[in-house]
Amino acid sequence: MIVILGLDGLEYDYVVEFNCKNLMQESFGKTDISEFSEPRTVVIWSSFLAGKNLEERILKMGKNFWKFQLDPSETFFSKFKKWKAIDVPGFTYKYENHKREREALKAYFEDKISVEEHDAIAFENHRENKEELFEALKKDYEIVMGYFALADTIGHLSFGVKPKMKLIYKELDDIAKKVRKKVDKVLIVSDHGMKAIGRYGDHSNYGFWSFSEKVEFCVIKTTEAFKKLLERG
């Protein structure tokens, strides 16, 4: 079985600073997302799945771009007979769950809810996906991809609060540790990183990748990650 952990907003510098060895795996580096005009979540994840830049196609949808959905035949999942994709943006995205997160973020800035109330919604979605991932690992899928938005969702309000973010990264590192004990081939990738804006966080212009095997390169385009790491000769 191949497992892909899609970790939204995972920041390279924090992975290193917090010594997240299970997120680093055997090889790790930054992803090059310079081909995109902005680090948009749906655009980058969809392009990762398709192996090509889908920015123009997705942005034509205007305000409805969060509802963009690829057909399996357009993704690398079409190479496998038995697969599972959990909450992946642009593919199996749980729109209503993440709509609640976006509404909570807006409510926080309108002084309607606290940071803690915002975070509770993020953790509720995180736990749901975590449970689905480990249930999927008990099955005989050829490839499983689990998406986790926690670093991004919490990071937007708390990226500059390092003790808090260290706990978030530990949680993600623990997931990687448990996955690596169950399967041999693991790819970890983020759409973008984060940068501090005071206590808050905004998207950076690069992402993170790691692989369970040794490779020689350090920087890789997001659209080439699957081919370069999982289709190596």
C-alpha cells in the first residue's frame, strides 16, 4: 500500500525547528509552486492530483471554485484499481465541513467567537479525517490519501504562537509515525507553507514534501511530485 498524507499549510521551517522526524522521513525538501499566481488550496491540490497546472480552469468557476471536482480519470488514482481519497480538495473535498471552518474564521474577525471556538471546529474535522484514514489502512487499498487541514486552519489565527503550533505539528508528526509503522511507502506533501503576520499566519510561496525513501533532489514542483517520487524507475 502507498499512503499520501496531504497536510495543508505545513511549513518547512517549523517541521525542522520542531524536529518532526516522522514528517521529515528519509528525504524532505520544499515544493516549487512558482507556476501558480497565488498559493490557493484547491488549485494546488487539484494540480497535484492531475500532474498539471489547473489554475486557469479552476478560477473560471469564480466564487464557486471551492466546489471544483476532478473525475477520477483525471487523477493519478486512475492508475490503481482500489484506492481511497479522504477529503482531498478538488476531488473528495468535504465542502460543508470546511465551509464551517471558513465561517468560523470570519466570525472570529467579527468578534463573534473566540479562538478556542474556532479551533474546536478545526479539530472536529481533523478527528473525523484521522479516524477515516486509519480505518482505510485496515483495508486492502493499493493507495490511500488522507488530507488534513489542521496546520493551515489553526495557523491562520495562531501561526505566530509557537508553543501552540508546536503541539499542532506534534499531532501531525504522530500521525505520520503511526502511518509509517503500517506501510513502507509514504509521501507527505503540503500545498504551501505559512508565514507569520504577528500572531496570525498567511500562505507562503512554497510547500513541503517528504518521502520514505532516499532521493537526491531537494526542490520539486508540486505537479511533478507523484511522478518523480512514486513513479521512479
